[in-house]
Amino acid sequence: MATENKMSLTVKVLLGMGLGIGVGLGINLFELNTAGSFVNVCIVDGLFHVVGKMFVNALKMLVVPLVIFSLICGVCGIGDIRALGRVGGKSFALYMLTTAIAIATAIIIAASSGIGKGMDIPNEANFVGKESPPLSQVLIDIIPSNPINAMANGDMLPVIFFSILLGISMLLVGSKAKSFVEGAEIANEIMMKMVNVVMSVAPYAVFALIAKALASLGLGLLASLAGYVLVLVSALLFHLFVTLMVLLKVASGLSPAMFLKKIRNVQVFAFSTASSNATIPVTMRTVTKRFGADNSIASFTVPFGATINMDGTAIMQGVATVFIANIYNVDLGIAGYLTVILMSVLASIGTAGVPGVGLIMLSMVFAQVGLPIEGIGLILGVDRLMDMIRTAVNVSGDAVVSSIVANSENKLDESVYKDPNAGAVESGNIHIDEAAEAELSHALEEVKARD
């Protein structure tokens, strides 16, 4: 009976987020976070920073082994190389489609609002654009010269390529690789358990991450750029609640309401960490355990989407382009806006996996349409907070595409998707299974006896 009263992890994480917002804004508004103060040194840059960073590192620690083992199991689970190509083609097409729709929508909303016209905002921040690697180099780097190095650096596209190639090779070997496949399946199950263990401390980590971010950012910057922030957030929410949900319903027939209910956990994690890659373990667990998508699909679509799906970033580019163009009185015209859309879609591929990808892509777009790169300095102050929101939109897009592709391949269990409690993590789920522990101990004793 006691377990019925236990709070679900989602509720705990949302409470942690709410408390984090309250504490962070309180520290900022009462100016407790002044440089050198006890609150600044010991609480915000001390406790909050350490707890948040440890949690993000724990999530990142899981990414590479989880992607490798789940992809190997996924490829072997599909069992058909042609089907794998079909899944990849569908995923790529949908990710590019949602990115194009995202930036087109953002431009329409921003242009209709007229943000930036007649504004005189002093540009105190400097921004120096970084060069993006050419598309040809990105394509070359997909094939790792050293897969171990790619794993160590967390370069997702090379890791995905190597894992898929390894899985295909295991299929070609046939029955001789059976023990290897079984080992990968066991390792994948172990990694999923590790995700559960790390997620059990999420409420405290989310509190620390949100409190630190808002204690540092506050509301002052948001007030000076209220028009830009309001339009950008509106465009992001429109894409999440309208564009993606309509696409989900039309392309798969799945319930958007159920999707939004089950994706909340992933969105909070993405918002807290501002990293699609760090959220991969949580997204993959939600797509497989909560939505009922087969691992053979999710193991490819989720890490692939975290790397190339940039709906939120594309929306930021569209709104920022209109905003800066209006401030500098530059009339881009229809041709200019079409160039922005095309550049953003291409850049989402060409800058895949590059750190600071949002601002790199934006500097590329500005250079292409003739806007001053230093204009990016105007929006740098609020970019961190906006990055948190657009990351939540990005991971939602990853989950939508994964669900659509899984459903189209008949690899999605609708009974799991429709069950609001399926795959939910509760505090009671994180415990040592005494029966499993005894079974493992017995098996080890048998191995020792044989030796």
C-alpha cells in the first residue's frame, strides 16, 4: 500500500524545477549573488554548480556506451540491412522537414510582429564568429579514423557509423556472432538500469541547475530584450504544441495529448542541461519504455536526431535574423528569407556535433544575407536561457520523429503508448533486487567451482 503514495519521478523533477526557479530568482532579485559573497562562492558557484555539473557528467557518461550497445542490438534486431536504410532515410527526411518548417514559421511570426523596428539597444557585447567546417569535411569525419578516439570525444556521428557497421558485420557473420549479440543485449539492459539509477537523483540536480542559471541570469536582461524573448518563446511553443503535434497525429495517428504527458520528463532534463546529447539516455528510455517504440528504431533515430535535428536552433535563427535586420534597417525581402531557410537547413547538417552550434549557424546565416555579425552581440545575454528552451523543443522533435518512424515500421506497441503509467519511474523502482543479486552470486560461485 505504501508504494501507491509514492510520488512519481516526473512530479519530483517538476517540483525540483519549480523550487529551482523560485530560489534562483530570489537570489537574483535580492542581489544575494554579488561577486565574492558567501551565496555566490559557496552556494551558486559552489554547491549548485558542483551538483549540477556532476549530474550532467553522469548523463554524458552513459551516452556513448548506451548508443553503441543499443545500436548493435537495434541493427541485429532489424535483421535486414535494407530496412535499416529505410529507417535512416525516413528519419533524415523528417528531421530536415521539421527544421525547414520550424524556421519558416519563426520568420513568419517574427516578421508579423515587427520586433526590432525603431529600437535603439546599445551593443556592449562583442561577438566574433567562428568558422564552421565545410560540409565535405563533416561527411569525411562521419567515418572515424580512430573509433576509440571518437568515443572518447563523444563525436556522435562517427560513433553511430561505427556501431551500425559493427552491427551489420555481426549480421553477416551469422550464428557465430550469437554470443556477441547476447552480450550486447545484456550490456544494453545494464546501461538502461544505469539510466534509472542516475535519474533517481534528478530532482535534486534539476533544482541545482535551474537555481544556478536563474541566479546568474535574472530578469533584467529579459526586460531589455522583452520583444525578442517573447516572439522567440512564442515561436518555439507554436512549433512544439502545433507543428510537431499535427505532424505526429497526421503521420502516425498517435495521441498528441498522451505524447505531451509522457515527454515532460525529457523536456525538463533538456531544459536543465541545455544539451540534446546529454539528454540522449533519458530520451531513449522514454521513447522505448514509455512510448513503446522498439529499440531497433529508437537506437538509431534518437542519437541521430540529437546530432542533426535543430528545430529550436532554426527557430532562434529565424527570429534573430528578423530582429537584427529590423534594428539595422536591412530589408531582406522574400529572396533573403528563402536564403535564410535554405542556409539553416544545410547548416544543421554541416555543423552537426560542433560545440556552440547555434551561434556558429547564426553567424553563417548573417554572413550569407549581409547582416553585421556583431549584431549577434545584442542577443548574447539571453542566449543561455533561450538555449534551454530550444533544447527542450529539439528533444521533443527527436521523440516525435522516433515515434512516427517506429509506427510506420510497425515497431511501436500502441498498448504501451496508450498506457499513461507504462515505463514510469518511481522511487520504489530503484532498489537492489535480492533475488537477482542471489542469482548472480550463485552463477559466480559456479564459475569459480569450474575453474
